[in-house]
Amino acid sequence: MKYLTNEEKVIKLMNHSKSGPMSQMMVMEALRFYFNMIVENGKPEPAPGAFVNPEAWFETATILASELKEFNKEVKERKKYDH
């Protein structure tokens, strides 16, 4: 099997999964759930020597949760005018 980058893995899951279109809903819901779970747990304490800085992980989740929420707002707005 060919080595895939993370981006290629997500694209493959979103577009070529055996589960079909449901896979897109599942991937997006998993992202939303995970980002929100991190944000809801609150800002973590510093962890010297950690492989990933917990504060940076929290900030990244906060940004991504916000961006995903904005994307969803845009879709809802567009749907208002599609009818």
C-alpha cells in the first residue's frame, strides 16, 4: 500500500470510503465532536516535556472549532436562499 499523507487519508475517507456518503457526515461530526470536547475541557495546565504542548493543542482545537462553526453557519445561510 502506498504511503498517504494525513490530507490524502482524510480525502480518501471522505470520498472513497466503502460506507459511501455517510462517511462524510461521520468525519465531519467526529471533527466537531473532538474539537468541542477539547475546548469544553478548558485550557490545560502546562506539561513540561510533553510531546505536544497541551496549550497549543487547546488553542488549535479552539480555532478549528470556531472555523468549523463558521463553515456550518455559511451553509445554513445559503440554504435559506436556495428555496
